[in-house]
Amino acid sequence: MPVPAEIAERARLLREQIEYHNYRYYALDAPVIPDAEFDRLLRELLALETQYPELVTPDSPSQRVGAAPVAAFSQIAHRVPMLSLNNAFSDTEIEAFDRRCREATGLAQVEYAVEPKFDGLAITLSYEHGRFVQGATRGDGYTGEDVTANLRTIRAIPMLLGIDQPPALLEVRGEVLMLKADFAALNAAQRARGDKEFANPRNAAAGSLRQLDPRITATRRLHFFAYGIGAAEGWAVPGRHAALMDQLLAMHLPVARQRGVVRGVSGLLDYYRNIGASRAQLPYDIDGVVYKVNDLALQEKLGFVARAPRFAIAHKFPAQEELTQVLEIDVQVGRTGALTPVARLAPVFVGGVTVTNATLHNEDEIRRKDVRIGDWVSVRRAGDVIPEVVSVVLARRPADAREFVMPLSCPVCGSHVVRLPDEAVARCSGGLYCPAQRKQALWHFASRRAMDIDGLGEKLVEQLVDLGLVNSPADLYRLGMVKLASLERMAEKSAAKLLAAIEASKHTTLARFIYALGIRNVGEQTAKDLARYFGNLDALMAADEAALLQVPDVGPVVAQSIAQFFAEPHNRTVIEMLRASGVSWPEGAPAVPTQTSAIAGKTFVLTGTLPKLSRDDARERIEAQGGKVSGSVSKKTDYVVAGVDPGSKYTKAQELGVKILDEAALLELLGSIE
């Protein structure tokens, strides 16, 4: 039966009131009604929605109780990467950070936004026209897990932004955590049921958010604080971070009350000490504070290095430390071939967990701290997460304490261990062969910009390796229907599709193949430069470091990485097996350019959907003529190539006066020769 107008209006008002009181309670920490009155409003809404199911909307407060379980979380690619922050543990490191910011901006004193560093789980929330539509974990910074259903159960997260004219798109970055009081109540309930208690609020929050059953998440009292944004469309972003946080609060998103704005390094250190003094009184755990250059334009000018911004840093609090004994020092080989010495410790309780292993980072660090097998050492959980050895108690050193020696051969595969001059980390050189690197090597080999084997993701790679079906990239080309169809969640149709993708990948380009090998320090652009310079793989494999240094933009470190990779017999064997399996590409003599393209040295940004060219096609054609393709628009951008639905990059180009091309103009430019 149709819903009476007065009932529909009452339900709308109830939803509005409940969201408002959630905002007062979670964002402002200033409730205006008692909990009993809030519960009465929610019960009334639930009763109306039960009587009239047509009233239920995805953003209704009633939906926070959780939906049906999911089989697994799907993956979401972040529009803007969720980068990590570099850490600092001393005043000296903060003084160096401030000095770098002053030198880069040319200012005598820099203004910073300061805020607590929450000890929780980083997430991103996507709002379209003010409505919450999707949420994901940080993951690896580029791809996270879709936890939308679980995030809907968190009352601190508004389902609708409290603004009359919301942005067309707004990605809100923040932290999901559990308040200390809620953590204590959760563990009390665990004890009463005879269940295992959680070690700390961070573990409890992370485990609760990643429940496959949102109804379980709904029973855990999780909280949320916003600390920034990712992508934004249809919104005039404030010019300063502090103003941005104020705007998020006005939209009913909770932000830290302890945030502020300071000037200079003295302001940073004063804030750090003040927050540290009140840390125990805060309702949630923090493991430090975060400093960000307040001016967003200056943030863009400072830019990023690797996976961290130059304009921000996390100032960590000292971790809790305990004494224990080093029983042995083993070497672990990571997914990228890095050899990491690990101290095996007599069990010790540190920072809420029992620690039996601690990283020693690298050989230089062991020598610097003079850690020996048998020593008594001080151990802490660095950043309250990763256990590490802080120092040695020399007074308690046993007479039979032994020095550690880094192995010359990989303890996993026997390949040579190499260490580049500018690196502290020693690495196994058997990248394509080493079992410790096998999963990483296979996943990279099959990735879209390498051999582009569609359907061969990380989970499938793990299955293939764990079952012993694939030991090197060459084994991919020996897979058959029977083996693939027997895998978990792999039906015959999916197996046939994957086999077709593997077969198609046999016909590639030399640049893609070089990149797919996963050579240390050789990225996509360097692989293209090598392919262009040498023309064929045999010439590249035969090149020594002196010859490699003749390649444009190849320096000593990259040249040494390439030479060492091809000097390892195991890697050459896998390459020959790949060739024998039918993997091929057009080869020829080295390319000798006789003409200069009109776009050589120019920087392009691609945005929107082009009528004929794909993004990859356009990128390859630009780079083939010496141009560069960037992911963001700046004053240094020469051209923005705009297709259908270009987005914010188009607007930025107009604001900066950057020349905008359509596809036809790009093709004309690509065809012109100076």
C-alpha cells in the first residue's frame, strides 16, 4: 500500500534529526539530548520503516545495523594515492624538516597545521553530490579493499554531508579507530564470553572494520576522524589545510579538536610537548603528531618523494622499551629481494604484545649498534607497531657473544647477494628465480604495463605459487586448462579466458618485456629508453656498465643494477625459457633519430576519454617522440590533452593558462617534425 504523505514526512524528519544528533555527539562532542531520547527517535524510525519498507533508503540511520555477510572484499583503485608519511623521532629531525620547507619555499618562517596522529586504520570515503557512496581501506596506497557496508555502520560517518550545495565528488581521508572506553568495554565483553581479548584498540578497530559480516562490525563501537581529502570536483577547495578541516567539520565530518596552526619549528615542538603531556587524558590512542605545511599551494610546490609528501611529517612519541636477550640473528628475504637481519629474542612483553622477533634493518645498523648474538638489548615497538632493537647493554655482554656476518649467497635460492654503493640494503640477485621473490616477480611480470596478462591478479598468483604450479614466469606459458580449472574460484570459462590472455601476452614489445623482468631501479620509462637504445635484448644483455651509461638518463646505480641482473645465470635461464615458450617482440638495430619531434622535452597531461586513442596509446606515442606524460597539472605543464568528461585537470589548466588540445590537435602535433 502507498505510504501516507504524513508518514513519509515524519520518517524524513526523524532521519534528519538522528543525523543531526550523531553530528552533535561524534563531531562536536556536544550532545543536546540524552541517550534515551536518541534511542527513542531511532526506535520510532525503525518502527515506521518496518511497517512501510518503501521508506528504507541506503543512507537511513536504520541501515547502520549491518547488511548480510560478503564472501570477500573487492578491490578499489584510489583516484588519488593514499600516501604514507615519513616519520621523525627527534627534535633534530623536525628542525631538519622545517629547514627543508623554508629552503624550498623561500620563507623565513613557515606556517604549519598541526594535529594528533591517530593510531587506527586509514580509510577513504567517497561522497557524490553529498551522499556517501563508497569507502575503502588504504591498502598499498594505490588500491584498497571495499569496506563500504562496514563503514555504513559507523555512526560518526555521515551518510549525507551537512551542506546545501555539496561537491559533485569529494573523497574524504581519515582514520577509523576505537575509543579507549569502548575498547575496555569490548574486552570486558570478550572476557565475559570466555573469548580472546584484543591486544590494543588499533588491532580491535582493524579487525572490526575488516569483518566480512557487517553485522559484527555494527556491534563494535568504532569512531572516525577526518584529516584531509583526496579527489574533489565541483568544490572550491580552501587555500589552507586548517580552513579545509573547518569546512569538513561544517559538513558534519568529525575532525580532531586538538588541531591547530603554529609558526616555525618552535611552534611545532611546543605543540608536540603539549600533546604528549595530555596524551594519557585523550579519549583515543595516538602514536605521535602530524605537521603539514598549511598553505596548499606551497604543499603542491614542495611535492612528493617516493611514497611520502615533502610538505608533511609524523613526529612519533617514544615507544615503550623492555630488556631481553638476542638468541640468534637470522636473515629474511623479502618480496623484493631485500635481505633483512632479524633478531630472534627471548620472549618479552612490549607495548601490549609479546615480542619474540625484532628487525635489525640492515648490516650497517647492526655494526652501528654493535649487536651480537647473545647480547642483552633494549627492544621497543617502533611507532608502536614494528619491534626493533634500540641499543645493546654492553655491561651484560656474555663472553661468548658472536658477531653477525651477512651471507654472500641468498639463504633461499643461493643466488649472489649484491649491495649497491648508495644503498644500505643487501639484495638477492635472483629476481626471476628466487622463491622468496616469486610471488612479487610473477605479479609484476603479469601487470598491465608489463606483459598485461588480464585476470592474473595477486590472489591467483598466490594460489599458483603455493600449489607449486608456477615457479618462474616461464611456467605461466605451460599452464593448461586442467590445472587452472582445478583452482579455487576458477571455473572453466575463467580458465579459458586466462589462458587466452597468457597466449596473447606472448606478442609484446621489447620495452614491456624489459620492464616485466622486474630489474631493480628499472621503471617503465627506463625500460623504454633501453629498448630504444639497444634495439634488441641480446645487445642489452651483453652490455657492460660502461655501455649502459651511454643510455640517456641511465646513471651508475641503474647501470649496476642492470648489469648485476643479467650477470646472474638463474635470470638468464628464465629469460631463455620465456623465449623458448614463444614470448617474442619486434627486434632490430638501435634506433638513431635523425629528426627532432616538435614535442621533444614537452610535458603533457591526459584527461578525459579520447575519441580514438586509449590513454596508453596516447602516452606511448608522446613518449616515442621524446615527450613526457605527467599525472598532474602545474605551471610546468606544456599541454593538457582533453577528451570527454575531462574533470578537474581541465579546470586547473584553464586557471593556469596551460594550452589545451583535443585529440585532433594532438595527432597533428605528433605528426609535425622540426
